[in-house]
Amino acid sequence: MLVSPVYVVANLPSQGVQNLFGFFSDKRVMQGKIAQLENELLLQQAASAKMAQLVLENNRLRDLLGSAAKLQENIVIAEIVSIDPDPQKHEIIIDKGTIDDAYPGQPILDAHGLIGQIIAVSQLNSRVLLISDHSHSVPVQVARSNLRLIAQGTGATNKLELMHVQSTADIQPGDLLISSGLGGRFPVGYPVGIVDKVEHKPGKPFSEVTAIPSAKLDRSRHLLLVFTEGRMANRNGNDG
């Protein structure tokens, strides 16, 4: 009993060192486990984000195929591979070309409406001019009243301008604009836009009318190449 306190005091330094080593060892193990868990969480988050993206992509394709089924014309699905970096140009590159029977002037749609038309074709790719480009215009008609007008691009993907609208014209916000088929470039009946503003200017013969494009010009990735009746016959002949 007399000697025990001496043993305890003599053993304190070595016991303290052992406890200290144990503390740092346990801390390293815990840090390693935390780092491992953080890595696993990061991988799971990346996998979850990828899965969410795949679900969205699948939904977009289902919408596109649903729209394709409603068309009477023959169609081919294309994908956007590049966008013109020039902000003054609203042009895109798609992964279909002459090998797929794509041709200049061919109408291009997404799941919601008219995107634009092909303006240049190579063997594997085509350049598409969007309806929002300043140089692009589409003959349209108001679905409700059959009023015929011209929809002009404004350089903004969310705005079209209707040209030379008489102040007495039968048009109002919410009216659906569809392609009229005049000019022979676009077949009749494709959704082009929804009228969002009709402003009458006192003393002026024309009203200021703008519309929001039906197509998702700045968001769609997969598109439809539409083959009209004449081109469909040629394409079927080539396939045969």
C-alpha cells in the first residue's frame, strides 16, 4: 500500500504518452473516415445530378416524339452541336447533313413550335437560321381570325415583331400565330408564337405588335427536320 502511489506516479509519463498517441491515432482514423464519407457523398451527388439530367433529357425526347407523331410530314430528329458565338447572329449547327437528305430551306421545329430553317448544308452538318434573327421573317396568320401577317425576328430569342399591322386589325394578346404556308417555305399550321402586346399609336396607321416564340429557341437541344410532301417522295425514292 505504501509503494503503490510511487508506482502510479512513476507510470504517469508513459501512460500520458500512450494516451496522447492514442488520441492522435484516433483523430487520424476519424479524419480518414470523414474524408472517405465526403468523397462518397460527392460521388452520390454527381450520380444524382446525372440521373436528374437523364430524366429531363428523356422527358424532352418524349415531348419531341409526341410532337413528331402529330405531324403528317416525314421527320428526322437532329441534335444541336454548336451555336454561333456572334451575338448578332442567331444561328446553330445541327448533326444532320446531305447524308440525311437535309436541304437548304428545310423547316426545323422543336417540341413546341417553329425554330427556323436550314440555310447551309454539308455532308454531316447543317446551319440553321433561327426565327429570332433580324434577317428572318415568317408568313403567319392569327389562328383565331385568320388574319395574315409577317413575323420578323428582333435579335432577341424571346421576342418577335409583327410587321405592318393595321390599327383596325383583329388581333389581341393571347392570340396564337401559326405559319400560313404563303411563300412555300414553311408548310401551313406550325405554331410560331403567342401575341403578348398590341399597342395602338394615335394618329398612326399601324400598331406595334409583338409575340413570344412558341419554340424554346435558347433551350431546345433536340430538333425535328421536317420533310414536306415533295421532299418526302424524293427521300423515299433515295431510301429505296
